Amino acid sequence: MIEALQAQWGIPTAVTFAEGRNGLPLVTLTHASGARTDIYLHGAHVTSWAAGTGEELFFLSQASHFAPDRPIRGGIPVIFPQFGGGLLPQHGFARTSAWKIQNTAVACDGAVQAELVLEDTAASRALWPHLFRLQLAVELRDTSLALALQVTNRGTSVFPYHAVLHTYLAVSDIRMVGVRGLQGTTYIDSLRDDLREVETRPEIRFAEETDRIYVNTPDAIVMRDESRSREVRIVKTGMPDVVVWNPWIDKARRMVDFGDDEYRTMVCVETGNMAGLQVLRPGESRVGQTVFSAETGKCV
Ligand code: BG6
């Protein structure tokens, strides 16, 4: 399988296929600057991103499953068609589905691109009776990584959905981290019976479990990691909401695929439509995009 993928979609020095953990197929994009990203076909799951400096920017749990029926813990799980719990499995089925490569390319400006696709199957229709196409376009540049998630209704009836990039950022020490850009935004506090309040702080800091949906936020968010003098900028379009999540100590202990102390070294800043369902009519498509860019050595 890897040889066939390499023969069809590989591009010397830029796009390479390999067996990842537990033999799951993995594609690595490498930019001329040395920037690199790994994407598992299982879930179209980006598990690693290192900008040109070589520093890893995404968190990946040491305890993660790497199995066809389990989500990977870390990187960027793609959440569709349901965020959270409900009739479907938690966070939907896209993150545990086998995606296919639809295209790979190196653009004339050197950006390395891969596009992955997932369509409904008998198994997905048994859970969720809709005909859909999901496309995830990943584009790697020297200091940025862009993901565009497109949802298409291929069927004959309207469907509602959530589509989310559930990004786990790596941090050196959660107590030295701030998330900026959400002041003045209403949030739904999942830890307080979905109470709605307005964020008053210019910067969100972490000293306890945090699990909030910020509704209809500004499109530029910044995660500042003071210990590493690093900023990761997150710029989104067509993705109205942001979830800020850290499980902290007790929840970390309850999660089987997450180390007890790993809450210290991650924060999730998720982008998508978690606060409300979006709707697509037959034949319609909608795209949401998130661009991550990293700057280290910043005086933060
Ligand atoms: C976040 C939710 O998006 O995902 C949290 O807000 C949840 O409530 C977390 O715990 C992780 O979910 P899962 O299904 O990957 O364990």
C-alpha cells in the first residue's frame, strides 16, 4: 500500500509516504526550509508540525492509541459531523475513518500541499444517513501551516453538521501560557452547566480545568508560550467558534490515552462551528480555514 501511495502521490523531497505507528499509513510533507508536517490517513490526522527551526509545535500524547477504530490523541483531530456527545460517537466519525489522498503538489512559491478526502460509506450511513464529501487541504510553508476543511452535501436532503479542527498545541508549561484575542466574546462554560458569560480577560491563563466554547469570535487568536518565547498565531475564516480546553489533573487521570502529567504540556485551541449546527442543502459546499504560524524568539 505504501509503495502504491508513493508511486501515485509521492514527490521527491517534498511528499513521502511511510508506515507510521502500528503500520498506519502516514504522509510527510517537507518544505525546502526544513519545515515538516506528518498526516495520518487515519482521520486525516495531522500529528506533527515543525516549522523551519525544527521545533515541534503540536502536542501528541505518549499514551495515544494508533488503531483504526480509535482517535489519535494530539495533533489535529478532524471533528465531523458531531462535536461532543450525542447520537453519534463522541466527536463524530471522521477522526476514526480511513481517508484517501486526493492530490499532492508543490506550488510555484514552494508551498507543499496535500489534499485528503472522505466520503460516506455504508458504515457512515448506518450511523448518519447522509451523503457527504469532506476534503482537507493541508498547505505547508516555512513558518505556517494552513488547513482548509470543505464539507459538501452530495445527497438529496438537507443535513446539519459540526466541522472542527481540534488542535492540540505543544507548550512548555501550561502555567506560563496565555491565549489572547477572545476578550469581549461570549463563552459557554462546559464545566458549569453550559453557563454563558462574557470573557473579560485580554489573556486567558490556566490554573484549573478549562473547557469553554467561545461563540462567534474574532478570527485572529494568539497562543503565547512565555517559557519558550514563542507565539503561535491562529487565523481562521468560515469557522465562527473557538474551544479552549485543558483537562488539568483529575480529567487527565481519567483519560486512558493521555498521560497523567501531559496536561502541563498542551493546550487545545479548536476552531470550527461548535456552538451551533451549520446546514447544507443538496449540492452545496462550505469551507472553513485555519492558518497556524509560529514565531520563536519573540519577547513575549
Ligand atoms: C474538547 C471538549 O473539545 O474535547 C472536551 O470540549 C473533551 O469536553 C475534549 O473532553 C476531548 O474529547 P475526546 O473525545 O477526544 O476525549
